[in-house]
Amino acid sequence: MLAAILYVLQTGCAWSALPTSFGVSAATAHRRFTEWVEADVFVRLHQMMLDLLGSAGAIDWSRASVDAMQVRAVKGGI
């Protein structure tokens, strides 16, 4: 199931184009993805991976970057 979901996310293909070789229907994969997003499964998985890699010293924080942009709206539009 996870492999099917990651395939769709990585390739950007439509759920309906999910290859049958994953052994799960597109509807089931999409339903599970939706349930997992609502349950913060991917957020927790990401945090667990960061914790694991961080404790192993495998994250080079000198290469980390933060990106943000704030632009004031022009009154009356452009």
C-alpha cells in the first residue's frame, strides 16, 4: 500500500493510472492516502526519519535552508 501511494506522489500520475502491479486498486490506495493524511501519518513518519537520521549524525544542518517571502499587497491591485 505504501509503495503504491509513494509511486503516485513521486510520479505525479493520477490515482486512476496506478499500475495494477502494486496489487491494490486506485480507489483503495487513494482512500488510505486520505485517511493517513488526516491521521498525520506522513508528518509523524517524516519526524521519525529526522530523529533517526539526526541521532545517527547523518544530517548536515550546514546545508539546511529556510525560505520565506512576504510581499505587501498593493491597495487597489496592480
